[in-house]
Amino acid sequence: MKYLHEQIEITQAEVNYFENIQSQIELANPEDLVDIRLELEQEGYLRNHDQHKKAKKNRQKISKPEHYTATDGTEILVGKNNLQNEKLTMHTADKRETWLHTKDIPGSHVIIRSFDPSEETIVEAANLAAYFSKAQNSTKVPVDYTKVKNIRKPNGTKTRLCNLR
């Protein structure tokens, strides 16, 4: 029975992963689609016929996140696919900056480039997180936010997920 429950959890994680990819494709521009394809190749879901040459070339070609400016002038960054999300949250953002993501809904990672953002900026960033998510057309979208230092990528996960601490 334990094995069966483990397999169900693994399968559910795969379903969640592909739902996330699907929502990213729906919001993607052509540059984002290149990143999504690269990720699917890296994860082993798509074959890359010329892996060695393209892998080195494509590793350097991850597109940049979207840049926005809050009403008070604070910079807000939005990752529009898993590669951008991971790079933005795990490598670009300072641990003291604020991270936002829709609660239990596939979507973008949003970073407020401020150690102590105003409530107005948090609301504006939350609106961006809701807009760049699967719940884009919903009227009320729950959004989690915390300091980047509280975000962890689970060890051993094949998919690009992260957890709130």
C-alpha cells in the first residue's frame, strides 16, 4: 500500500507540473516558448536531437523576466516560465526582498525589489501575480507573499517547484 501511495503522489506531482506548463504556454510570447521547450528538454520530456551543441547555447539564452515599476517607483520582476521563475527566485533576488505567488494555482514568481515594500506596492505586485497565473480571469485570486529567504526548492525534485518555509 505504501508503494501505491508514493506512486499516486509522484503522478499527482507530474499532473501539477504539466498543468503549470499548460498555463505558462497560454500566457507565453514566442521568447517564453523557447524557454519552455528548453525546460521540457532538460527535464527529459522532449528530445533534443543536437543536445551537446544546443544545450550549451540554450543555457545562456534564458529570457529575462518582465520588469514593472510600482506607483512608488519600486521595481517589480515577474518570471513568466519555470526557468525564469527559478533563476529569479533562487539566483537573482536578494533573500531580504519580497516574493509573491498565487496560492495553490500555477503562475509566475513575482519579486519586489525592496527590503521593506509599502502595502500599495505589495498589492500591485499581488495583482501582477494574479494576472500572470492560471486564474488570470478570476475576480478574487489568493496570493501568498514572504521574504525570499523563506522559499526553498525541495531536494531531489525533478520539477521546478518551491515551498514556503
